[in-house]
Amino acid sequence: MSEAQHRTLLAIDAGQTGIKTRLVRPDGVRDALFSGVLTDRPLLGQLTHVVEAVSRDSGTTPHTVTFGVSGLTDADEEARALLQHPTLAGVQRVVVTHDSVTSFLGALGDQYGAVVAAGTGVVTLGVGPEHSTRVDGWGYIMGDAGSGYWIGRAALDAVMRAHDGRGPATSLTAVAQERWADLSSAYIALQASEDRVRIVASFAAPTALLAATGDEVAERICREAAGELALAALTALRVTEAPADAAVAAIGGVFGSDLIRTAFADAVRSEAPDARFVSPQGSGLDGAVALAGLGPRHPLRERFADVSRG
């Protein structure tokens, strides 16, 4: 193995919205973007495809590959399977964790506190002096409260309630009709779509926009989402016994809404008045790069798998 390859790292931040990669070589850094992870399908093939594509396009076989993955359930099993896969035959080391860990590392580094990452899905990671905890991130069927999917699902529910007379009128109806002119058959088309999770989540952005312009239904949905996200952050701080002035970072597309971001901060401060709201130091991709350097005594050590050949 050449010295150049030994110093080559491929970091992968695999979320549902997109898979971001960063190839770090002695001669420079190269970023790329791929379609997001489908959490209802096996991860192995999706992840190896990305490694293969980056290696082929760059003409480089990385020494180490790190993964922060949405939908990950068993880091040890996934790490072993990845290292044994033919696509990674030349890779010497694989580090795998849930994307909540890479989001935390990218946003807060080694600070105590909580990071709420809310995009299509949502997951919160808290780190205190002794241990860490994960809050939510249980997928769109069983969890992900306050996520883009959660907001979109609530928006579509409101549209159908207005449509059949159970709920008040809302401007969200016109947004839904841009995709499905006949709302009575919309559910059939949505259920049949393989991309239904992203379709539902796509209604989060227009819901936030309408909330900002005074649609009462949209505003209620956004405030409820902020409450769920604040509950996750507060739970993470409590469970980890983080200090009173622990850092709190909010990342992801959902926090692009001023209303949600402000309501989230207000709800957290109501119970943790000394918490410090900080801007993220970096991204989940930066966290995936940092993952390669964590030692065996790091507080997050139990949350990632690190396997090497031999």
C-alpha cells in the first residue's frame, strides 16, 4: 500500500434527503452528492454503490471509509458486512455509525449538549459528562416527530379534513391540488408511489411558507412540530444529565422556517433557561470526517463500530 493511499479517507454522510461524500487525499479534497438513502431497503447495496462510484470517478481506493447512516440499526453488523463486500476489497478500515452521531460531531464537536437534526426524518443526540443518548429517529411510521415527513403528513391530513368537511379550510388545499387535481383519488396515487416518503415530506416547505403568511392550519402544524423537536432536545439534556449551560444546535431543512426555529428555541428555554443555542460548527459530512479520529475512550465510542482488516 502506498503512503498516499494510507492517508486517504472517504467520509460518507448518508441521509434520506441525499448522500454526501468527501474524499480526502494528500493532494486535496473532493465532494460529491448522490440520491438519498431509502430506509425501507437494505443499506449495504446502497452504501457500496456510493463507495464504488467515488472510487471509480476519482481513480482512488481509500484506506478508510467512514459512514454516518440514516436508518442504521446495527453498526457492528453493517461495518463487518461492508468490509467483506467485494466493492471494498482494497479498503483497510471501515467506521460506521448512525447519522445522529456524525450530525452531533459536525455541529458541536466535543461539547456537551444536544443536536436536533430535522430533515425528511429527525433524530436527536445528547451527550453529557458520562454518557450519550439518542432520542427519536425511529422512522416515519413509528417516530420522527416534528420532521419534514411529519409536517407533510399533518398537512395532507388537514387538506383531506377540509376536503370532506371535518376540518377548516386551508390554503394547503391548493398546494395539494397542484400535484393531485382530484383529491378524492390522491391517496391511491400516493400509496402506489415508491417515492411516497419524499412526496409527503415535500409538503413541509410550503406548509412553513403558508404558516408565515397567516394560514392558521399551517401555523398550528408548524408550532406543533416545534414543540415535538423541543421535547426531544429537552429529553436528551435530561437523560444525559448535561450541565445547565449545555449547548443546543438545531440543524436540517425543517429549521429553515423562522417560525419553527423561534418556537423551538422558546420551548427549550421555557424549561432550560441557561441552555446555549449555538450555530453548528460544521455539517454531518464534517462529522463523518471527524469520526475517523475518535479514540476508544471517547464518550460516543459505544455508538460506532470501527473494524479493520487483520
